[in-house]
Amino acid sequence: MDWDDLRIFLAVARAESLSGAGRVLRVDPATVGRRVARLEEALDVRLFARSAQGYGLTEEGARLLDHALRAETAVAGAMGGLGGDPGRLSGQIRIGAPDGCANFLLPQVVAAICDDNPGLEVQIVALPRVFNLSKREADLAIAVSPPAAGRLTVRKLTGYRLCLAASRDYLARHPPITTRADLRGHRMVGYIPDMIFDRELDYMAEIDAGPVALASNSVSVQFNWVRAGAGVAMVHAFALPSAPELVVVLPELALRRSFWLIRHADDRRVERLNLFAALLAQGVRREVARLESIA
């Protein structure tokens, strides 16, 4: 079986469409479709179920996916071990992360890694959900809870703090906040309840702060609401140095959470990913400690 055919199969399986796979591969969608049809003909099976919603894997396609992912890992490992400057990273790596981490930690951490590895290309996918590493949506993922199942390796990256905060302008225009009960008289900012994808994010229920009046599934939107003087929210302590107009209220209600680094089990043999994961973990821990010390 041709590796190039498997590469196209993987792209369609991940994108669930010919056009999406074509964009990733920089190939015309019609060409992608022909290559998929050729592979199905060679194997004498249907790999995808076509519908108005896109291309979904059939049972046979799902079985091939596991083999194709192993082949991809082997090719990545071989490429990482050939050529280039030993100890230097190159090629493309994609990280999936919740948007708080992706916005306030990863840019500076990844930039520093890339400064030392000019041949490295990094993509940060910031989405408020859990990433599917089995479908290779990312090479590595950061989560706020360790996964309970799957062929994955998990390590704790770092702990971090969350604090209730509001802008000085908001506090000047509203009654003082000196007790938890005072929060009931204030506009709370938080997550949309039915879009909380991880129980660790249900901050307001944990501190019994009352109903959320301004809600978003995005940490960045919540943070910008607070900066604009719209209300009170639980924010990452490592984000506070970027917004000097914010003030911590009721520090006794601060919460502790952790970030976890998640990888596919097969990637343990890919040295470039091992090296990148080590540098990423070191950088994230250092950056959280630095930012929280000045928050």
C-alpha cells in the first residue's frame, strides 16, 4: 500500500470532507476524491460513507485508520531521526489547548522554543473542548482534566490559580464586595452552563456565586468582558499581568486547577515529539510561576 494514499486517507478521515482534506494537503478536492476512490478500489472496500454532512468512516475505514496512524507515527519517527541538526527540532507540530492556556501561556513559551529551533513550525489550535488525538486533530493536547480512557500518555504540566476579579471601573460603580454573599448583588461572568465541556470549569457552581448573567464558552470573551467593566469573573491568575486594570476580589475564594499534557501512546517512539514535549512542559511551568508571582 502506498504511504501517499494513506496520507490522503488520513486527511479525509480528520477533515471529514474532500475540501477540508484538500486545504490541508494543498491538493484539489477532486484529486483527493480520485485518490480515495483508487484506494477503495485497491482494497475492495468502502472506507467512507458519503452524505450531505461529509465523509464518515465506515467500519472498514475505522479499522484502516488505526493502521494508518501507526504508519504515520513510524514515518514521523524515521523523518525525525534522519538529517538535520542533532538536538534541534524541525517540521510541523500542532498543539491543541483550551483557550486560556492558548492565549496567555503558549504564545511566549512556543516562541522561545522556536527561537532556538528555526526549522520548527508550530500550530496552536485554541478550542474550548477536548481534542481527539486518535484522529490526530493535534500532535499534543493540553487539558484541564486527565482523560479516563484511550491509548494515551498523560503527564501533569503544572498547577495554576484562578481568582475572582473585576475592573477598578466596575468596582467604583457598584457596591463593595467583602463577603461571598455580596456576589449575589453583582453581575457574574462565566461559562454557558450547557457548554461546559469539563467539570473542572464549573467555577461558579463551586464557589456558589449565583447565576451567570454574561456567559460565553470562550475564556477570552469572559476576560474581555471583565476588562470592559461588565462584571465579576473567575480568571486565570497568570492572565492578570496582561490586564492591570483588574483587581482580585475575595482572594479566599481562589481555586486551584492543573494542566495536563496528553499524547498518543504510539508517539513515545517519536524523539522530536519527546523533545518538544519536554521543552513545552518546562516552559509552561516556568511561565505560570513567573506570571503568578507578579499577579
